[in-house]
Amino acid sequence: MRTLILTLLISLGLSSPVQAKEVVFDATPLTRVTSSAHLTKRETLSQSERKEHRVLIEKRGNSYFWANRKSLPLKYEVSGSYHLFIDTKSGSYIKICDSELLPGYIKEPGPRYKYKEHITIRMDSITYWGAVEKFEP
């Protein structure tokens, strides 16, 4: 029986019933901007808020998921010096800039990668900017 199940999994292109989760992006927000048609507000986040709103992207097989946002599936695209992870249903996204690929790049102190996480809620939005801990797409 075990051999039959293993044979079926292999024939379906699956090596195991559960795909391994690999964190490919881990970042801590430093600031948040909330915006609507009537009000825009910018805040520096406290240490507890930074931990609460940490952004994680997981890779399972060849697919990406927004781990801290109900594991929403994400479409991954690269455009020049930018890596985009997009929730195609809501229009929310994570945009990562590889500063070493920017035109006219001159090495400066600081992180190679910078990011923003933009969350759309109806016609309002929340945008976080912060520090990248890990990025390995």
C-alpha cells in the first residue's frame, strides 16, 4: 500500500503530501502611512507594532504566499531593480528594491534591499516601509 501511494505521488509530480515552506522574505516595518480620500496619516512604529506587522513571504514549490496575510497567493515578477509580489485579487503588493541594480548605483552604507508593503482595503490603503532581514527569492 505504501509503495502504491509513493508511486502515485511521484506520478503526480509530488515528492510528499505536504510541500515544505521556505521563508524567502522577512522584513520589519519602520513606518506606516494610512490613507483615504479624506485623511492621510504617517506614523513611526513602536517596537511592538514592528513585531506585529512583520512581513513574511513563503515559497512552496514554485508558488509564493503572503504568510502574514492569511497565506494569500502572490504573483512574483521582476522588473529591473524591483521585485514585485502581487495579490492579484486585491491589488495589494510587496515591492522590493535591489539598490545595487539601480541605474547609477554608488555603494552607500545601509541595506542592499528596501521594501514597501502596500495593502488596499476597498479604496483606502495602508503602506509600510522598512528594513529587510532576509530576501532569497
